[in-house]
Amino acid sequence: MLFGKKKQKKLADSLENISSDQRYWSIVKRQYKSNRIAVWSLRVLYVLLFIAITSDFLANEKPIYCKIDGQHYFPVFPQYLGDLAWAGWDAIFITNDWSEHEFEAVIFPPIPYSASSLDLNNQYKSPFSKQQGSWRYRHWLGTDRLGRDVTAGMIRGTRTALLVGMIAMSIASVIGIFLGAIAGYFGDERLKTSWMRLVLNVLGLVLAIFYSFISRSFQLTESGRFGSEFLKSLLIFFAIMVAVNIIANIFKRIFSIQSNIKIAVDIIVMRLIEIMESIPTLIFLLAVLAIIEKPSIINIMVIIGLITWTGTARFIRAELLRVRQLDYIDAAQSMGFSEFRILFRHAIPNSLTPVLITIAFGIASAILIEAFLSFLGIGVSISDVTWGSLLNSSRESIKLWWLAILPGSAIFITVSIFNLIGEGLSDAFNPKMKQ
């Protein structure tokens, strides 16, 4: 009977926590919806996401669907596989241009141009100028100096901008959450380790840096695939560190090592944050991009992510300083859970609220940085069409107003909606505003 009462009490406490959690998020949702500007910003973001995801179906010289010699084809899908080097094109699509095929049935995208398609008969055409060709192939937002369609470039630029913002902030968030959580939860007193583990980790760190980055410097700087090679280096780095800690656990069991020393992890992380923030972001970016032989948009994503994690780390550190004092952390410790289990399964999931706000602002910052670099023509391949590269084309003449206004407006709107979403989240999560 006593066991039944304890079980009922535990179940009641769990239900109370669930209902409390549901009330909290319902209040947050209501607070966010009360901010009409933030709600409309989110709706505009949905539109931009739709354009980014379906960009190849909106603007492409390849058909969405076609029928040739009784065979059905969906050329856009092989394009994705071809970009990933997973598949090739059929011979009939390699030898002939898309306009030369005799289609039995065909469905073209609304914009019959891709971002890289050239129309040499319509160079530097404004949206309102007379253009050669039929209305079906009109460039509704004009062309640049190579005859590339601005509408297709704007659509492709939407995908590039959102990819840069989201991937860069994903990298920054992982680094910032890990380092900030370690610093905030353990502080300078709570992280303890044995001398042997510390020595092995220092040696492992040296080996990891050597085999991950120094010995692979040629692949990182001159292979032209900095992004993918850097990810490989990270995998090698973490694999070495994991192996070192497994060896440390084995030695601990064999030699029964009990003496522990304290590691001032909070001081180390905070000094690292101060060092990173003391270096101007653009100067750091330009210095890193200068040593990379082949420019790529992936390089920019990775580099921005590696240098913009400090804000996320500061926010989650401050939140962990508060969370580690709460009762459920003490209860988990009294039950014998390891510190890292408590950190990753309980403390961090309940401390991610401020991170959502920093991610929204961080995406806006990453998009702005990428546009600035593309405008300068740094770190981006000539074949990549972005809002910044379109804006760069307008510098040749003041008469090219459409190449300045259209991408400039897109950058302004996108950066603004992410900032407004961030402000809306900040207000929604603010306990002083909840009623």
C-alpha cells in the first residue's frame, strides 16, 4: 500500500511538471502571437523558405517534367544527384541543349532560366526595357552584364542566404552550447579529473591538432574543398580525443587512481571568448579566406560558424549558472547520476531558451557577412550567384539601378525579419511580460 502511494505521488508530480511545462509554452506562444510584427516576420520567413527549397523548380532552364521518345524524365532530380556526384546525365541530355529537344510533353518552371544561364542577346537589360525574344523568355527583373536573369539570381540567392545563415549558426550553436554549458555548469571548482587523464588529454590534444590540421594543411588550403576537408579534420580530432579518454578510463580501472585535481574550465572558456571577440570578425574572415586557394560558399559557412559562437556561449553559460542551483539538479546528483549525464540530459535541455534568441540574431548577422563578402568578391566562386554578387554588378554604372535595389532590398528584408523574430522571441520569453 505504501509503495502504491509513493507511485501515485510520483505520477502526480510528473503530471504537474508536464502541465506546468505546457502552461509555460502556451504563455510563450500567446506572447509571441501578440506581437503582430514578429508574427508577420515569421510568415515572410515561411515564404523565403519555400522559395529556397523549391528554387530549382521555380527557375531553371531544365524542364520539371518531359517526355522524349516515349520515355518520361524529371530532369531537376538528376540535377541534384549530379551536383553531389552521385549520378550522371543520359547521353541525349549531354549532346543536345534543352531547347533543341523535340518534346512530346513538357512542363517548364515559371522562370525558364537558371541563375547561371546566359542570354547574350539581352545584356544589361532593365525590367522595363525592350528585350529580344518572346514574352515567355522575357527577363522580368532584368539581366546583368553577362545576360544572366536577375529573377533566377534572386531566387538562387534566397537559397544561398538562408543556407549560409542556418548552417553557419548550426556550427556556432554546437560549439557555443558545448563550451558555454561546460563553463557555466562546472565553473572553476566542480570539474575534477585525475592527473593521468589530464596528461593523456593534453598529449591527445597535441596529437589531435597535428593529425587533424597540421598534417592535413595541404588538403585544407589547396584542395579546393575546405568545407568538407575541415569536417573530416574535425572528425579525426574528436576521434583522437574520444580514444584518449577511453584509454584514460582503462588506466584508471587498472591502476585504481583516486586523486583528482580541479580544472578552472570557466576561466579558460571565458578567456577564449575574450580572445575571439578581440579580433574583428571581418579581418579574421579575410585572413582565413586569403590562405584558401579555391573560393567556395561552403568555406564561408564553416568559417562564419567557427568565429560567431561566442554570443551563444555567453548566453548559455549565464543560464547554466542559474540552472545548476535548482532543486532538480541536486536531486539528480543525490541519485548518483554522473555530472555529464545531468549536464547533457537535464541542464542543457532546460537552458536552451536564450539560445533560440541568439540563433535568430546570429542568422541575420551571418547573412549580412556573406552578402558583404560576396559584394567584395571575396571567398565566393565567380559561378556562385548571391545577393551580394548581384549587388556588386551594380557598381559599374549608376544606371544599373535594378541590380542595386532588388538584391539590396532582399538583404534588408531578410536581415530585418530575423532581427524582428529575435526580438519577438526575446519578448515572449521575458518573464516580466507574461501575464
